[in-house]
Amino acid sequence: MKMEVDFRMAIGEVEANYANNSRLQRKALLKTKPVLDKAVRQVCTALLPRAMVVADLGCSVGANTLLFISEVISMLGCHPMELQFFLNDLPGNDFNQVFRSLQQFTKSIAAGHPKGTTLPPFYISGLPGSFYTRLFPCQSVHLFHSSYCLHWQSQLFRKMSMPDKILLSDFPIWNNVQLFILAQMIKDMNKKMAYLNGENVYIAKSTPQSVVELYQDQFQKDMSLFLKLRHQELVPGGKMLLTFLGRKKEDVLDGDLSHLFGLLAQALQSLVTEGLVEKGKLESFNIPMYGPSIDEVKTVITRNKLFCIDHFELFESNWDPYDDLEHDGMHTNPHRGMNVAKSIRAVFEPLLASHFGEYILDKLFQRYAQIVERHLAKENTKYSVIILSLNQRD
């Protein structure tokens, strides 16, 4: 699987697809509403654009995609300006599902608008492509928004130390036998590198420091590139609102995602024991995500020197998307494990199916739901979510 081409949220059966299992992401959108409102009003006041261009990066599918648009429209009220929305995601995203819902969405927006007032004209376009590449002309976007996306890394996590292709021109004095031996040595070394993380699928207590550093380096490169690209595309005085998974603790081996994916690794390990998954398949799989600490995020922004922070916040959200309690008390919902498993499957199904095969998915997530249920009976674990509002530096 190639991230920039094939990766997407699950779009299959209604019970398992992302559109019907993205309540966590919706909660994050609602949590950021006050920050979004401030950003929209600041852009309008400072720039007074006749037509405001807004880009939602990593829009995915479902009601959440259009919730963001409706929020912006309602915030602007009767401002005399037109709105151009660009919905961006990777090419594998089901943009057709979004477009099919636009007619009904427009009717609902008009019905909910205050009587006697005019709905601002708005236009919605799809824009397939990775947000780790240039997407817009220079200085053309007034507001960038991205929710639950920037924790994804730009590529599948490969621990390769040497090139996996050897060209004859690279070694003009070597004969074919010598080149074949060298190629085999490199293949063996790459295989050993790929297995450095053992049966972990993310950063765990047993993850070697070299693997941790690979994750951290990739985060720093991706975040720096993202900031550079958006700085080029933003209108001077434009703003950016980013929401993504992070971690509460500085200890990278004790992060919030480490606990979540540690349980997923346990479920996969049980399938290895039963002979349903090859051990080598598990050992060569690493989730291409990273949950940074607050200091890590601030360090990248400071070094980048392109943006200054207008708002920074970390809030916690329960693993169970239907658990809305904000305190640390234990929830008694008997379906917690299944709720968590469905929300994770909706996001990771295409990635797991590509690597392990679709045939394991039902068994895997049944096992995962059981493991998560036992875990939540002992500890009410939460996600850490970072909200970041940025202004361009003068």
C-alpha cells in the first residue's frame, strides 16, 4: 500500500464504515468550535475579503465533513462575502459520497438560517492529494483547517538503512556475481531492520531507541514540511487551525497511543499464536502515526520560524466514543470494548487489510474488543488531543 494513493478510511458495510463510526472526531470538532469562531472572525476583521477561501485538509467522509462547513457559514452570519470551501483528502477518499449529500446539506443550511436574512453564497469543491505536498497557488487561502489528521505520517514506516535497488552503473567494476551477493546482503539487512520493533506495532516499552528516533524524526520532517507548504499557500494575515492526537506525558514510551496500539498488538499476537497471521507479517508492520508531546510540537514551530502560536490547548477524550463523562470515573457501558474496536476498525481497516489480508479482520477486532474491555475495566484510558491555532509571522 502507498499512503498517498491507497490509504483511506473504511467505506464498506454501514456498521463498520468510518462515516458511522467517527463520533470521536465529531466530539473534537465540537470542542474546537470556540477556537474556530475566533479564527474566522479574526480573518474577516483583518483581511475583509470579498471572497473567503477555506480549506479543510483531511476532510474524510460523513456528517463531520459538512459539520465544519456549516459551522463556518453560521459564524459568518450575514457578512457580505462569498465562501469557497475546498475539501482535501487522499485520492482514495470517497469524495462521491460527500458530493451526493451536498444537495440535502444545502437545504438544511438554508432551513436553519435565521428568517429574514440572506444565506451567504458558498461553493464546495473536492481536492484530492496529500497535504504533505503543495495543494494551492501562492497566497490563495485565508483559513486552513485540519482535524484528526496531522498525527498521520507521510509514509508507511519503513526502517531501511540502505537502498533496496542496486544498479550496475553504480558499481561499474563489479561483476554480476558480486552484485548479486551485495544485493542479497542488503536485502537481509533491510529485513533485520524491519524487525527491530519485534511484535510491537507502535512505540512500546520494549521499542529500541533507534526505532523511537525514526518515529520522532519523521514527525519533525512531516510537521516542518506541512508548515512550510501552508505558509506558502496562506494569504498574508491568514490563519490555521489544527487538531490532532498527541500525548500528555513527555515520556515517549508511555504515550496515550502506545497503550491503545499495545492492545492491538496483543490481539495480533494472539492470531499469530493461533496460526492465522505469520509472525514475520506482524514483525514487519508498524503504524504510521505519531502522537507528539506539547514540547515537541512547540519546538518544531519555533525552529520553523514561519508561524506564531495564537492558541494551544490539550484536552482528553475517552477511548469509548459514547462515553461523554469528563471526569476519571469508570463508565459502566457494557459495550465499551466493542465501541472502541469499531472506531479503530473504521480508521485502520484498509491499512490492516492491505498488510495482513481481509480474512483476519472480523476475528482481529472481536479479539481486540475483548482485550480493550478487560483493560477499561481496570483503567479509564483517554486520548490526548492537541488544538493549535497559528498566525503567520510578519
